[in-house]
Amino acid sequence: MSQLAQQYGIKQHNVMDWVRKFSSDLAAKQEAIPIMTPEEKQELDALKRQLSAVKQQLDYEQMKNFALETMIDLAKEELGVDLRKNSGAKQPEE
């Protein structure tokens, strides 16, 4: 505590007061944290597995979307087909 007081240019008794005040607050907060039951741990593990599966699915869908976007770009460049045209656009009169 004296080293901290010297390092920050404050009085040692202030550091001691802060330690007393905040260590009791910290201890109270630590006691307030409930311990998980075995059922809660199982549910947490299941949720972690589910999250991992959803992340994998998202990665797959992002790659699929990229591939489709690339195919659309290639169709426009090489075949002159614009697949991104507004489908609600007015059709030419016959």
C-alpha cells in the first residue's frame, strides 16, 4: 500500500481506506454469485454446442452466398445476362 501511495502521489491512509471499502464490496459481490446446478451446467453445454452448430451453418451460408454472387457477376460479364435486374421493372410493349 505504501508503494502504491508513493507511485501515485497519494497518502497511504487513503489507499488503506479504499482497500477496506472496496474489498468488502468485492467480497459481497463474490458471495452473491450463485453456483450453477448440474442441470444448468448441462443446459449451458447444450447451448454452447448449439451456438457452435449455428456458427458453422452461418459460415456455410456465407460461403454459399459468396459463390452465388460470384456466379451472377460472371454471368453478367461473360454472357451479358443481368440477373440483378429489378424484376418489377416495366416490360417492353409488344
